[in-house]
Amino acid sequence: MELTAHPDTIKAAVHDPSWHVPRTRTPDLNGGTGGFGRPMVTGLAHATAVTRRASDGKTMSACLAR
């Protein structure tokens, strides 16, 4: 994870070796398989992005108010 501070925002970026673009899914309240992270991040962030990396997967980033 990388955090970058800007005057009005903080950018959080996470690198992932998978080429698959993340998908929003219904959170699993019983089986423990997740589904909570992306809705939480998109709800808190001003902007989100998924960028494919030429050599190894993708970077998911979010800009949050400082």
C-alpha cells in the first residue's frame, strides 16, 4: 500500500498481481467471503481508479479528503 499526501487529499494505492478488474458484489454477512471493501472505499472516496500495470497486474487507488 502507498499513501501520498496532497494539500487537500490523501491518495491510497494498492498493487495487486491479478489482471482482473475488481467487481462490486453483495457483502456476505454469513459465509465470511467478503464484499465489504470496495463499497466502503467508493463511499468514502472522492474518486477511485483501477489502472492496469504493464508488467504485473493492476493498481487500485482512491482519493480521500484530508
